[in-house]
Amino acid sequence: MQVSHRGLGPLAGRALPLRGLSVATDAGQRESGPGHASMTLAPDRADPVKARMTDPATSLPVGLTQAEAKARLAAEGPNELPKARRRSPLRIILDVLREPMLALLLAGGVVYLLLGNREEALILLAFAGLSVGITVVQEARTERVLEALRDLTSPRALVIRDGQRQRIAGRDVARGDVIVLAEGDRVPADAALMTAADLSADESLLTGEAVPVRKVAGAETEAGPGGEDQPMVYSGSLIVRGTGMACVTATGTASEIGRIGTSLGQLETETPHLQRQMRKLVIVFAAVGAAVSAAVVVLYGLLRGGWLEGVLAGIAVGMSMLPEEFPMVLAVFMAMGAWRISKVRVLTRRASAIETLGAASVLCTDKTGTLTENRMTIAELRLPDGTAAKTGEALPEAFRELAAAGVMASAPEPFDPMEKAFHVLSKADLRSGETLPGEGRKLVRSYPLSSALLAMSQAWEAGKGWQIAAKGAPEAVAVLCRLDQATRATLTAQVDQMAGAGLRVLGVAEASQQGSLPEDPRVFRFQFLGLVGLADPLRASVPDAVAQCRSAGIRVIMITGDYPATAQAIAGEAGLQGDRVITGPDLASLSDAELATAVKDVTIFARIMPEQKLRIVSALKAAGAVVAMTGDGVNDAPSLKAAHIGIAMGGRGTDVAREAASIVLLDDDFGSIVTTVRLGRRIYDNLRKAMSFILAVHVPIAGLALMPLLFGMPILFGPMHIAFLEMVIDPVCSLVFEAETEEDDVMTRKPRPPTEPLFSGPTIVWSLVQGALVLGVTATIFTLAPGYGLTTDQVRGMTFAALVFAIVALILVDRSRSSSILTAITRPNRALAVVLPIVGALLAVTLFWQPARDLFGFAALDPVHLAVAPLAGLTVLVVLEVIKPIWRWSVQGTKAAMASTSGKRAVH
């Protein structure tokens, strides 16, 4: 079919079909795919499905059917390496049996048996069983959450099934699948290459050799990893250059990496900061508790003569002081936090990222696809003489050669949004009898974009010679076209004008060549055809998200490869503050010290190469910032890993970027980052509330356990009473506080210092104030009640009930740091709505059911005495609510004074 595009010259030929990577020709050759040198198709292998691996009508691969893939997965197992098996309920029970708290409960049961109190022993053992049950339920829930997250974070693979490209989980790749590979992809399984275009792979994971090896298409061989020009690619290796398609030959443990025995479960990860803090706290509390318990046993035995009773008292004190909830709460919060974040289509690959989110002070983001929709459209075409044409109507004849050359400089099957825009424009402008530029012609070589030359060129057959089309950065195309200084100055002015309107500007050129093709595209004699302006609309959610970051004290920095004027236009729409722009060449001329100074007030970096992002991250860290960095390419991996929080794009990002990052955005939306920061702050706030509650509630429990021993009073609590209280505390601190909604000021306060401990000085003091108040109220009841004619058992029951009500008051007080109790009560919390009625029912059973009263050592109380417990809880609630705003004001004043002092020191 003849092309009637005027002005296209030799470019007006036949090009490759847009679908598929290869097409049969009369000579029996397989022509090349998108933008690379010609490829060859490997011969059929001995696989019954391979006979119809390609469609005879189109020579395009169709791959397995869904049914065939499902059958093979069922027969051969999923494509995954051996990993630690999910803990079964029995395994969890065995792990729980090693917990110190359970050991104390069992020891108490044994002592009761020795004393002949079988009922107390049985009820204590029942509490032990209940403790095991609660822990198993909570940990099993955590296991299910982690398993679901593992499924979500499974590496993705692009396969062809039933003739259609599909993105599936790596574990679902089956032997015989056709996989599509491109630069930056992690190979999901061992496979033989059917097509290969300038393909190289990094197989260092298997060989230890960091130099990439070249790959060619061919039949399956027995050769191992590491050789040049081999037709095999291996699971775990990284495609660093080119594209190709391959037929999977081995999966899972049958793959090369499986035979070597490499397992993801063997990778060691750094212990998160919170977990290290938690270990220290538990060790300190356990050491103090053990010392006090031993002292109690000795003192009781010496002063009262009852050594077995002394052991019981020591066990009760030990249980009251042992904060076994700390590690459990941390595990539950981290797992459930990652799950909550995944619900907004953000995956957390490292638990440490959750605790760091609340401290992020700088958010570095790219522009295309994150701030913008990554939906490029060509908005304007401009000829060398400055004549411009807007798109939307039929292109004038003078501009059609420019548009056609843009198509020829793009991949025949485009994935890049800009290249798609060229194809869309040309398709929309086709006239009667025309075909897409280049259709039916052979693409013989591609010259990819590089750091040395920000332009790509493609050479096509043109009779006895070659026709070359190029597109790229205007300054790079100017170099290719050898433009003089005056022409370049005019070109720069036109680019500035287009970029100032928010357009991304590309230059387009063409050349012809006789004889062999050179290695360097700069050898060609290019003719400049004009400029193309592409528009990528800003995401609707971005301005509001940027405003939220600003109110939260998070500085947003845009790092883009675009022209400075384009970057400034998008930054203005997004609401980014600052007029100064640092370009890639500017950055290269700055020393590290100069860059560290510059990054303090610069919010736009333009014309930045991926490898320069690492310098920006390092400079920000040197300036004291906690940095979150987004990225999607292979070259972004170092900066993602160097940042405190690496954020990879899940949609367009490469596997290596996702592996280097700690967070993956499934929808590539900037608004999701801000939502994640909000959730991260909420999770950290709630974790601190839970820890504060745990510390506060252990103060009165320990105090009431020690008080009788210190003042010669009747023993108030035994191990059974402490166990009951733990049944209240455990689900409250791990479930109720985890489900709390965010504070009103969560996105209006400054980021917390990254070194700030979970238990800061003010937090510890506030917890001790709460605990001391509860201890004072309950100890007063315990001391004064006998004077009103109550028996020891009645005093014990009244004090115990008062303590439970006071614990409920602490829950209500600690639910919110900034809101009043009325506001906190009206906030929904399903876990609290379930837990409180259960606690009330259990307390009622112990107070009103005679068998339970006997087991707990309680006696019936008159109505007037029953009213004491809720009044005690109400007293605690009211006093703490009065103190809370005063305390908050005092802490804020102290922080402000400290900040002012540090600022003055910095000035001097």
C-alpha cells in the first residue's frame, strides 16, 4: 500500500506491525521488535505445547492457555523457592509456652497444688490456657496478614497467555509460559530465548561476576550462567539492556537458583529501631522485676514464715512487673500497619519504613507519572522557522514530515507514553489510502538514549541505504544536527517559550546513510525537522497533597529530567514553592558542601540524570533531613536504597527499583505517598499510646502487689488476679489502640525527630502520673475500706473492681492526646466496642457468681460498696482529663523553649 505522506521522502515506507515483537518475511527471517536490532526466533523445543507456541497466521506468540498453566502449576508447584513455612497454630502454641508470663502462671498453679488449693490451681491453669488462646489468635491473625502481604509483594512477570499479554505474580509463572523481558526486569524463571534484541543480563546473583553478559536467541542448552552469547536467561538475574521473549524451561526449585539453594528467607535484614528499643525496655523491666520478685520471696519467707506463700507473692509481683505485652504489641502494630497501608494500594516491604514515615521531613518526587497522569499527548508542533501548529485538527502538510519522523524514532510497539503520543497523533492524521509511517519496513538498528547523548535514533531500511530518525532533548538533537550558535540561540528561545507553557519539548531530526551503519549516531548528517511539545496533565489530587505536606512540615522537592521551564510550570500548578532551579549541569559543577547548602531551599531540580539523584539524597541527609525518595528505573536503585524511605513505582517501576525500595506504590500516585505518611504517623501515635497505657497500668498493679508486703497488710492480689488483669490488658493494648483513628493534628504538626525514643521523657512522666493516680485511688480504697467494717475478702473484691474501672478510665484517656474525652468517646472503635462489654461481663461474674467469688477470694458487696468501683474509675477519668491539657501545654512550651535555645546556639 502506497503512502501519500508528502515531505516524508524515504521515511514514507512500510513499517513493522504494531502488535507483536516479530513478523515473518518472505525470506523467512524474523524481523526486529520495538526499537532494537533484528532478532531471530529460536527453533521449537521438545514441549507438546510448543507446537502451537505461535499463531501460524501472524507468527505472533500465543503462549500457554490459562487451563494449561493451571494444570502445570498444580503438577509442578508454584514458581517460588523454599521458604520458611507459615507457623501453624501448634507451632505458635509451642512458641507461646516459652514465654516468661506463661511460665509464671504455670509455676503459680504448681504452688497452689502443693498448698492443696486445687480450685485456685485449676483456675490459674485456665487463665494460662486463655492467655495461650488469646496469643494464638492474635499471632495467627498476624501470620495471615503477613502471608497476604507476601502474596501482594510477589515479584511480577509479564507473560503471554492465550495470545494476550498479562501481568501476573512471579509465583504463578509455569513451565512453558512465554515471558516478555525488558530493561530493568528481574527474570522470574529459567527460560530459553525465543527472541532477543540487544539483550544483556546481570547474572551476578548466580555467578558472583558483576559484568553483564550478552544474550542471543536459540534452543535450550545445558550451559550454565555466566557465558556470553548464550540463549538461556536464569531466574533471579536482572535484564540490564535490551528486550526479548523467552519460553520458561524451569521454575521454582528446578531452576538454577533453586538448585544452588538460594532462598529469600536467608537474607538478613537490619533490626528496626523500634525493635531495638523494645528489647532494651523488656530487658530492663525483666531484670528489675526478677530482682524485686526474689526480694519479695525472701522477705515474705523470713518475716512471715510461709515460703510457699512467699513464692506465690513473688510470682504475683513478677507478673505485675513483666511487660510481656511490649514485643507482642510491636509485632501486631507493624503487621496490621502494613496491612492498613496496603489497603490504599501501597505495599510496605520493610517494617522499619512504618516507623520512619512519621519522621520524614523531605519528600523527593519525580514528575512524570507521579505528579502528573503519565498520559502524554502532543499539544504543539513547531518547525525550524518558528511556525507552530496546535493539534486537534488535521495537521498542515508542512508539519506531517515532522510527525512522521517522530513515529519512526519511536518503538513500533510503544510502551513509553511519549512514543504512544506520536503513534496516536499519526493514526489520527491518516488520510485515505495511507498507512502508519514506517509500516512494512524493517527496523535494523536502534541507538538508545545515554547519559552522554540524551537522544535516541533508529535506522530503517531504505532501498540500498538506510534512513535514520532521531528524537530527544532539543540540545542533544542540536548536537546531532551540528547547528551553529545563532540557530541554537533561536532554538533555545523557542524551547523556553514552549516549556514555559508546561510542555515537555523534544527535538526531531532525520538523516540518510549509504554503506555500513556506524557505532555512534553522531556520525550521521542529521537535518533538524522541528520541535514537538507534549503535555502531561497534573493529577487532580496533587495540589491538595502538596498542601498537606506543607502543613505537616514536609518539604516536597521535584526531581525531573524535563526542561527547567517545564518543571517550573508543573511545580507552579502543584503548589511547590521556590523559584530557583538547579539543572543537571549545574549540579555537576557543585561541590558536595555547596550542594548540601543549596538543597536547603531549592525545590526544583531539572535535567537531572538518574545517577545524580544519589548526590541529592546524600546532600539532603548531610543537611539533617529525613528523606523519602521516589524512583522507578534501574539507575534509581542507589538513591532509593540510600534514602531513609525508598518509594518505588509499582505500575511503571522496574523490579530492581522495587527491590531497593522499602515502599511500593501500586498506582504511582503522589497522593498515595501523602496518605501513607498520614497512616505512618497514625500508626506511630497509636503505638505510643499503647506503650504509654502498658507502662501506666503496670504501676498500680505492681504497687498493689507490693503494698501488703511493705506495710504488713493482708495479701491483696495473687497470680490469679494478675492473670485476670492481663486478660484485660492484652487485647486492649494490641487491638483497641491499633484500631484508633488518627489525631486531628496528625498532618499539621512538624515531623518528629528521627532519634526520638518511643518512650521519651514526657511520655514516661505522663504514664507514671496516670499510674500513680490509679495507684493512689485504689490504695486509698484498700487502706480505708477496713475501717468501714468490710472484711478482707470484701476489701479485695472492691479494690480489684476499682482497679478494673480505673484501667477502663486509662483506656478512654489514652485514646486521644489532643481531643477531649467527649470527642474521643464519639469516635468509632469496633475493637473497643467489643472488648469493654466482655471486660464488664467477666468482672460481673467474679463479683456476683459465688463459685467465681470463692476462687478469687472475694465476698459479696452491698450496693453502696459496689458503687465505689465506678466512682473510682470516674475520679481517675475526670482528674486526668483536667490534667491532660495542662500537661500538653507544658510539654509544648518546653519543646518550644528547647527549639528556641538550639536555634540561638546555631546562630552563634
